[in-house]
Amino acid sequence: MIIVMEPNATEENIQTMDRLLQEQGYQTILNRGDVLTVIAAIGDKNTVVPKSLSAMPGVKEIVPIQDPYKRASRITHPEDTVIEFQNGVKLGGNSPLCVMAGPCSVEEDIESLLIVARGVKEAGATFLRGGAFKPRTSPYDFQGLGEEGLKRLAQAREETGLLVVTEVLDSQDVDLVARYADMLQIGARNMQNYKLLNAVGQQNKPVLLKRGLSATIKEFLLAAEYIMVQGNPNVALCERGIRSFDTGFTRNVLDLAAVPVIQKRCHLPVVVDPSHGTGHRYLVAPMAKAATVCGANGLMIEVHPDPDRAWSDGQQTLTIPAFQALMTELDALYKFRVTSDQL
Amino acid sequence: MIIVMEPNATEENIQTMDRLLQEQGYQTILNRGDVLTVIAAIGDKNTVVPKSLSAMPGVKEIVPIQDPYKRASRITHPEDTVIEFQNGVKLGGNSPLCVMAGPCSVEEDIESLLIVARGVKEAGATFLRGGAFKPRTSPYDFQGLGEEGLKRLAQAREETGLLVVTEVLDSQDVDLVARYADMLQIGARNMQNYKLLNAVGQQNKPVLLKRGLSATIKEFLLAAEYIMVQGNPNVALCERGIRSFDTGFTRNVLDLAAVPVIQKRCHLPVVVDPSHGTGHRYLVAPMAKAATVCGANGLMIEVHPDPDRAWSDGQQTLTIPAFQALMTELDALYKFRVTSDQL
Amino acid sequence: MIIVMEPNATEENIQTMDRLLQEQGYQTILNRGDVLTVIAAIGDKNTVVPKSLSAMPGVKEIVPIQDPYKRASRITHPEDTVIEFQNGVKLGGNSPLCVMAGPCSVEEDIESLLIVARGVKEAGATFLRGGAFKPRTSPYDFQGLGEEGLKRLAQAREETGLLVVTEVLDSQDVDLVARYADMLQIGARNMQNYKLLNAVGQQNKPVLLKRGLSATIKEFLLAAEYIMVQGNPNVALCERGIRSFDTGFTRNVLDLAAVPVIQKRCHLPVVVDPSHGTGHRYLVAPMAKAATVCGANGLMIEVHPDPDRAWSDGQQTLTIPAFQALMTELDALYKFRVTSDQL
Amino acid sequence: MIIVMEPNATEENIQTMDRLLQEQGYQTILNRGDVLTVIAAIGDKNTVVPKSLSAMPGVKEIVPIQDPYKRASRITHPEDTVIEFQNGVKLGGNSPLCVMAGPCSVEEDIESLLIVARGVKEAGATFLRGGAFKPRTSPYDFQGLGEEGLKRLAQAREETGLLVVTEVLDSQDVDLVARYADMLQIGARNMQNYKLLNAVGQQNKPVLLKRGLSATIKEFLLAAEYIMVQGNPNVALCERGIRSFDTGFTRNVLDLAAVPVIQKRCHLPVVVDPSHGTGHRYLVAPMAKAATVCGANGLMIEVHPDPDRAWSDGQQTLTIPAFQALMTELDALYKFRVTSDQL
């Protein structure tokens, strides 16, 4: 890292800082300019700036010089990661657009789930999504069917051949969910639940990591790094809207530029969720199309046979025919997409 | 508007509110429920909720029931507005994608401006953009060439046939800028400079209104309403990125969902500026493509013959060949765009 | 709740909505106005608006009419909650200002912890704070000493008589942490980790719940409700700064108005953390003083014998003498504070 | 400034950058490390980083090394600025707390204005505030009485001896407003209206500059710099709440930490507006007290004889007796405030 000392830093300030850095294992180079002195500290193995350094007398600014994420960084892994699932479906790189579709929550009526599963499969989706464990802002909202919901998802997989992606909320549930799911989803509220990240990093199912509501992209990549450090390289990153000052017409602001921003720096696949990212049904198709052309490797879309009676998120859920029409359009658009080598 | 009274509001609270509303010219209907009382106040001509009402004793909540923007609203004007310029170029509705391109600032070297103008014209742009009056965060930054810059833009128009769009910063400069420009741009920092909005509303050149850095879409539409109320119906709305908590990798967050959100509620053309919206050259093409498919009627893009030596914003500026390559892609994508009747 | 129908809603839209509401167990009252129709739906036991309702044809807006938090609401519990600890210390209402102080992380050197504990005790603190399990943005940062850290905290308690407050990161660790701590802290990143909220709600130690980085106050109160619904009434709410667009000079924006906003609506004690809330040492005293006069029941402050060598957060940590000087000032200010009955 | 080159920057990249810097008038020092090369560019007179530099091949990061504001900076002007008004009232440094109070808008009824003026004068205010030109989000809202309003303010000054502070919205109105007012207010929406900043910088009445809704503190100080560069050193900075994601219970988030943050870096007086900063009457006193102890030099508070009938902002306006009670409390608190030399 680079330590820029204040113009009025004393010789003692400079010497103290230099000594402290050496104590912490850095090799230092002093560059004394006519205006100010800059200390380059070499050897920052873990890329972390000890915050206390910047409170030392005479310090103007400290600039880290390496990305704090290593395994997720494209510098250390230039080619795109492609996650392969057991049935041959692939996510990432130049694989076909991978669409994950289904109801917000798995509901009691299994027939309804099967109808969705068949409908989205027919339209070209490769994953069935659906929540068995639901994180809800209010304790009085429906919290999901739990294991019962997982069983229904597995039944739909058997019948349709779709893969299953579903959310796990707690480190204690990882084994349970991993028995049923093909891909474990970490929700936005849990993006910095580090025990949970560690737990999904220690099992071998791929992970779909959703961006926290107010997570910076750097924090998002570091959350992926938590999973990867534990040994699981199969992480996909899902942009699903961030919190902004304007909640008048959309639930969140879908940050589509995050797709190329991440793909420039990180080799992992990127998925976009236009349902949560906007919160409104009429915005799902426009944003799904936009996400596809700007380079998303996958999409996650809420579909329900009768959205107005869905147990949650009906407002942002497509009907099956609307989903099928959208898939046809996405198919035509996919060849126009930005690929990571163009960034 | 609907006034919802608190469950514990007294009869006196209710009567006082009812009387006050009638004094202010509303017709009222009381709906006394078993839990609470709701007063419907009919006749809110100007759609404004007097804020003081909500501080009256016993009031729980006040809900306006009409859009506060009237002229900008699609309810009162269902068909898309198409702005026609004197040379036949159109912006809005089903007109071709209208691309405005050019340097951030008009610089001293006229030859450089002509090179850009010819380059973007050849690639299919219909407008030359370029700042003669520059709003800059620091008083020590280059503030633009002023009228000298306007003359250069006019010269480039004569040579190329491109239309000119350029920013006006102050009500005193409206006449001056309108003498040279075909379209007057109101910048993000001035979106709520109401004297300036009034001034551009009172002249007859079309206006490109940029969204304020932290303006809600409702405020954005109300700013357009200011211009329209003065008699100028030719306003285009430009999404150019909003301020967020994450400035690590992008200058702003480009809110592409604003395109269909606005088009559902408002008949005016929508333009997207992926240069300011992202702040980075490598993000311009991905976001321009995404904006096109989600329904933008126009794009505003910074182009310079040698961006690394541009006087401002070089970091987010395309070279001429990069712009030409992008235009070819946009041309192929335009037919896949979402149109306002699909929302 | 109140359902406001669109002016152009058809009779069929109105009838469908009315029927659907009745199917869901509501009693309905139709109020047909000359401009629009309003439906009042009575009987919303769980205060949740089914989101799908607002996507029904003809619906303009839906307004819930009761607070979604019940146990946390001052309406159902008008008097201030005062949490009593076994040694007689109290938090909330008119109890003395309750100050929680100590290092960011518990470090290896026990002597250093004891020095802080004695120093803050002498200055009038009643709680020792310190992290044994540390949530860190990067997996390469120091993650805390774990149970070893808890033991050191317990040792400091024995020696000084201070109570111990420390963070629990995961539902699996609740029993462990509860064995050592007098108060369990839920960190900002876990404010919506519902399994963890449930787990701390099912044990009987008081809980200090920190506000999420971008949590609204409503979400914050609903997170408290999660804990209370499980049977634990002893929850204190900690404002610790929210994420904003400006990270130039502070880590977060400390939302001090949240103190009276919460106290008007909720009977639980409110604690303010000016260390995390600002991220800078020189801002801790000004913000601690401001928090005290606007009504905080407690403060959480980072103190270390040698902040420049602290393992984490040294930049925002006070020295022991600085903390002692601050406590003297707070003591003089406390009598000027705003109390909940003044709101 | 410091240019940090990428680890994989080529020798040509380094040489090109070095040459470009020298062309732009910098003296350069190359510091070639074993990991990367750092170029120090000396002589950045105007403290601006040409943005295009960071888009040059091989550049990792560019760090400016001087504050971009010079006249506003405490480095160049260590002692507090104290603004003196003709009647001996002072704002800044160790002068008494300077309170500006009055209605949001000047209304037709002059008697009502005189009642407020007498009431706030008696309570210890030294300034009468009131809008004659009102910036309103909607063109259909009351826009102020204009010069008629200014005359009423002047009349109230004559009768009470209070100073007058009122907003100017446009560069064309500066002379007019300066004829009547003792201090010119620049509103939040105009903080980056640079023509207006220049215009108030060229006249000699002191200026109260309000922070923009989403302005960073750096941008705020640069806006003050605009005024000062034109020759007017008498600028006070007013924190009045910033835009955040949570609008459930407050209009804005009042960023009180901005008070000490600014006072550490800038010598100008700081004023806090708890009325606009919160938007609710019951929050004005708590936040006014908090602002006072954390070091504000002044307060701006909305007061009206009958807030529920005020033409604007009644919801956040105090009655005269409530204001008088608050002033008594502030008087007791002022001696406990943080002063700039403690930061």
C-alpha cells in the first residue's frame, strides 16, 4: 500500500509510521518529495489496510494497491468460470442464457407448482426457482413451507428434469437444503451472514449469491470470496436491485451496469433478477431484455399460474404465457450480448 | 384526497378537519368505519396536499389521489409525443433511435470538433452535443468557452447538417443559447432551477431535461411540468444516472428501469446518457445497448477524437471508431425494443 | 386497509376486488365517489397488505392502516420499557445513561482488556463491549478469538463488575454466547437474519439489536418484533449509522433523528453508537453529546488503551483518558435530554 | 498528485504517462518499486485531476494530494470566520448561538408576520427568516409573494430590529433581494447553480448556503468556494438534511456529524435547519438541541402563529410558545457545545 503523509508531517511522524509498518512485516520505501513524503509498504499479503494507520499523526491518505478479493478476481483467473450441473446444463462464459423461473414461494398446492414447472421448462428455462424458507420483513408474513417445500421442488424436478435453486437462510439448514437443491441461493439479506457463507463454501453444491440491498460491488465480490476461500469455486453472482432514495415507482433500482462492472473484474457468472430488481410485472420484460444484451449469463424470474393469488410477490410475477413470450424475445437477443472479452 | 383519521381521533378532531377542508374549497364525504374514519375530499384541482393538514390532531395519513403532473401525464395525453425538428429529424414514439453525440466540452480547436461531427454524422447520429457553458463542481475547473463555443457548434451544424443540443445554465442565457442551439439542455444540477425551467418553457426550442442526481421520478416529471405549463410541449427526459452509496466502480447508477417507468406514465420521449450514467468508457456500449432494448427513444453519448486529451470527461468518452461500431450494433437491436404500448 | 381504485376502474374491477377481499376474510365497505371508488377492508388481523392486490386491474393505491409491528409499538405499550440486569443496572426510561464501552475486538492480550475495563468502569460505564466473533467484510481480516474471547470478557466482568455485551453471529452460537454474555448483540449485517432473531428471541438474555446499514426504521422495528414474538421482551435498539452517498469524510451517516422517531412509536430503549456511526475518533465526542441530549438511553463507544495498535477499528476508537473526559461532559448534559413524554 | 501504475503496466505506458504529465506542466518523480511504479506529479496548481489521465493504459489509480477548496479550507485560514452584521450581531466562532426564525413563506397577512417577528425576537432570535421567492417541486404550488414579500420582511425588520435572511432563486434577482435582505440564502436545490453562486459572490451581503439534497461535503465546500472566489468571504454553511432511502418517518436525514466534519476542515460558520432536516414538528426541538451541543454556530427554525394554517411546511413548523420554550433550553445548552479547537 501507499501511505501519503501530510505536507506538514514532522520527521518524527514519518519515522514512527515507517517503524510501525516494519513492525507489521512490511518492507518500506520512503519517497521524500519537495511537497510531501510517500511511503510504499510492500508485502501486504492480505491486502488489508489496518484502519488505525490512517489515524496516526501526519498521515494524509492510505491507498491499497491490490484487489482485496483474490479468488474471485479476473486477474488471478482470466477465463470465465462456467458452472456445470449434473444434467449438463451450464452457467457462465459462452453457455446459453440460463433462465431460472418459478414462483416466489412454494405453496401448498403441488399441482400449481407442477404447472409452472412444465410451463417454464417448455419455454426454455433450465432451473425451477421457489422459496421453501422465506426471509420476510414481518414475523407475521408467511415464512415458507420449510422441508415440505423442498420436497415439492424435488418432485417437480423429477417430473420435468429442471434443476432446482432455492434459498437457505441459516447455517444449520445448509445440509438439509443441499439434499434437495441443485444450487443453493443466499438471499440479499444474508449476503454478509459470514457463518452461512462459510457453511455453503464447505459443501459442494454451486451457490447463487444475491447482492445485498446496499452492498457495494466490492463487498459483493468479497462475499463471494468468503465462499470460495472455503473451497467451493462454483459461485454465481446475482444482481437483484439496490436500495435508493426513490421508492415511488419501483421497489429497488436495478443496477444493470453491475453486470459489465463485475465481468470486467471477476470471472464468475452473473445472473440478474428483474422481478425483485423492479418489483413490478410490467418492468420484468424490459429489464430482462436489457440484462441479456448487457451480458448477463443468467436470469431469475418469478412466474406463477395466477399471480394475483400468489402467496407472496404476486405484483412482480409473470404469468406463464407472458414468460413464454419473453423467452422467445430473449432467444433472439442473446446473440447481441456483450461478452466479457469486449470489456 | 383521502384523509385517514387515527383510530383514537375524537369527534372534535374529525369535525375540525372536515370544516377546514370545506373552508379550503373541498367537497367532503365522511366514511365512519368501526375502526376509523376516512374523509374523502373531492375537488383538489391542483392535486397538492397542504402539508399542514397532516399535522392536524387526529390525522393518521393523507393520500393524494391524482397524479400531481397533468400535462406530462399519459392519462391526459395517451399517445407518445414526437418532437419534430426543422430538418425532419424526429424524437419519440416510433421514430428511429435519435443519437446525440459529441465531446463533453467544446474546445478551442475547431478542427477537432469538426472531425467528431463528421464522424458521428457518418455513423448515423442526428445531433451534435457539446458544452459551451459547463457546470463544474470546482470553480477552478474549465468552465466552457461560452458564446465562442456556441459559434463553433453552429459552424459544425452548417458543415454537417447535424442538429445542435447544448446546455443552458442560467435564465439570463436562454436567449443567447436559443439563438445557436436546436435543442436546449437543462443539466442535472439545474433540474429544480425553477426560474430556468420557466425561462426555457417560454421560448420555443425543444428542451432536453436531465434528471437530477437524486431526483425521484415524480420530481423529474414535475420539473417537465414546469416547462410545459409555460407553453412549451416539446420536452424530452434524459436519464443520466443517479447518486448511490456505491462509487467504487461507477460514477453513478444508471437507472434503466426509469425508461419504462416513465413511458408508462408520461408521453414524452426518453433519452439515456450512458456516458455520464456510468463514468467509464468500457460501460458505454453495454449500457447503450441495454437502454435501446428497454425502450429509450434516444441516446446521448460522449465522443472525442482523442479522449485521453479531452478537456473534460475523457474517462467516459468513446473514440470515433468505437462509436461507429456501437451504432452498427444499436441499429440491429432497435427492432427488439420495448415500445410504450407494451407497458 | 384502504383500496383506492383507479378513476377508470370498471364496475367489474371493483366487484372482483371486493369479492377477492371478502374471500380473504375482510369485511368491506365500498365508498363510490364521483371521481373514484374507495374500498375499506376491515379485519386485517396481521396488518400485511397482500402485494398481489395492488397488481389487480383497476387498483390505484393500497394504504395499510395499522402499524405492522404490534409488540414493539408504543400504542399497545405506552410506557417506556426498562431492561433490568442482574446487578441492578437499568437501561431505558428515566434510568441513568447506560454506557457500553470497550475495544472493537477482544484481543489476545488479556491485560490490555483489563486496563480498558477498569478505565471505563471508573469513568462510569456499566457495560464492557468487545467482539469475540467479528463479522468482517473480507475473509482475510481478523475474525475474532471466538470462545477464547468470550472467556476473557467474562474474566473482565469478574474483576470489574461490568456487564458484558458481545455479538452473536449465527443461530448455532446463541447458547454459547449466552453462557458468557449479559446482553447479546445482533450486528447491523444480521438485522434481517431471521433465524438468528428467532434464536435470540427464544433465550432469556436481553438483546441489543443494531440497525442494518440500509434498514428503514419500519424494518428495524419489525426486526425487534421478530425477537419479541418469540417471547423475549428485552430488546434495545441501536442506531449505528446508515449508508449514504457520501463516504468522503465519514464511514456512515449517523441518523440521530432516529432516536426521537423511534421513541415516539416504540417503547424500547434506544442506544447510539457514535464510533461506528461516524468512523472517526474526533467525531465520537460531538456525536455522543448530541445523542445524549436528543434522548438516547444508552451509548456504545469503542475504547482501547492504544487505539493506533488496535486489531480493528483503531481509527474510530477513543483512548481511556478521552473517554473519561467525555463521560464527565455527558454527565452534565444528561439532565437536558429530551424524554419520550415530550415527543 | 500521485499516479499509481498497474503492476503489469509496460515501460511504454510509464513513459507515455510521464511525458503527458510533463506536457501538462507537472514536474514528475518516478518511483519504480518491485511491485509497481508510482509517479508523483508536482505542481498541480489548480488541484484538479484531469479525469482522462485515469483512462490511460496502465494506470491503476490517481490520488490528488491537496484539498480542492482553498479559500474555504481551514489549512489556509486556521481561525474561525465570524460574520458581523451591521447591527452588531455576529455569526461564527465563539459568538452567541445565532437563531434565524420565522415562517416558511411570507404570507399576505402582514400582521401574522409581525406577530412571529416580535415573538421570536423576544425569545432571543436575531434573524427573521421567510421565503418571498419559493422553490416548489410542483408548478401548481404557491410560489411566493416575490418583491411584495421582501417588503413585508423589511417592514418587520424596521419594527423589530431583527435582521432578514431570505432566499434568492436566480441570478437575475440577486440585486433585488440584496436591496431588502441582510443575508442572502441559496437553497438546497440551487447549491450547484453556479451562475447564482457567482452572482452572490459578486455582491457584498453575507450568504447562507444550504447543502444540496445529495451533495457530498466536498461538493458543499466547493460551492462555498465558488462564492468566495468572486470576492465574498462571508459565507455560512447550512446543513438541512440529506436524501436517504428511508422516507417513512422523516423528510430527510439530518446529517449532524457534518457540523464537526466541516468545522474541522473549514473556517466558515455552520448553521443547522432542523425544520427541513426532519420535516416534523416534534423532531425540531430534539434536533435543535443536538445540533447546538455538537457545535452549530446557528440554527434556522420555522415558526408560525398558527402552523396548521400556514401556506407551506406547516407540518414542520413550531408555534411561538414552543419556540420560546426551546430557546430557553438552547441557552442552557450552549456552554456545553463542542468548539472547533476541540476537533
